[in-house]
Amino acid sequence: MEEENSGISKRIKFPNKFFYSIEYPGYVVNIDKALKTLGGSDNISNHIATSDKDPVELRYEPNNKSLLPLLGEVVPTNNVLIKIKRKIKKYKDGRIEELEPEKNSWDVEIVGWINKTVRFRGILN
């Protein structure tokens, strides 16, 4: 007797890892410079871990104290962090070639939960 396909998706166990995210209001080229505008990774960790009431300050020019910072609030979220990758080969002339096009070469992995997010919704003057 053959088993019927019930149409139910496969269950995947979520890892018990928790992450924080930052909705940075700008295009990030250098991660170290972006972290410096937020006061450093230690400052961000302290704001997120200690209290949700204190805003995170973003200063586009950290050395210029005359400019007012953009304030970001820490909000609780219930998001999933997913890592998606595929095998490709990049050439110097800009071409991109997929290494295994006949197979489903996309690799999807659930990394963990995002339980707090820093959001910047204000206007910078």
C-alpha cells in the first residue's frame, strides 16, 4: 500500500539562537564606520540589553557634537533570520555563471530569531 501525500509541508526545528537587528537609515558600505556612528557595538549591546526605553543615538558625524543625533527606539519583534546562498562563479569581466543550474542550487538555512530591532523613524535636521 502506497502512502498518500497529505500536502503538509515538512517541519523544520528552529535553532534556539536569538539576534538583534538594526534598521540603519542609510546605505552601509563599511560596517565599522556604521557601528561608529551608533557609538560602537558595546554601546548598542548595552542599550538593547538594559532597557527598551533609552533611545539609541545615531550620529552621522560622531566627532561633531553640535549636530543633533537621530534617535532610534528599541522595539520587540518576532522575526526569523534566514540565510540564503547559491554556488556561482564570478568572472573578472562581470559575468556570473551558476555552477549547478540543473539542480536546485539555492541553499536555505534558518539561523535563528530576531527578538529586538532598533528602528530610526525620526527626521534628521
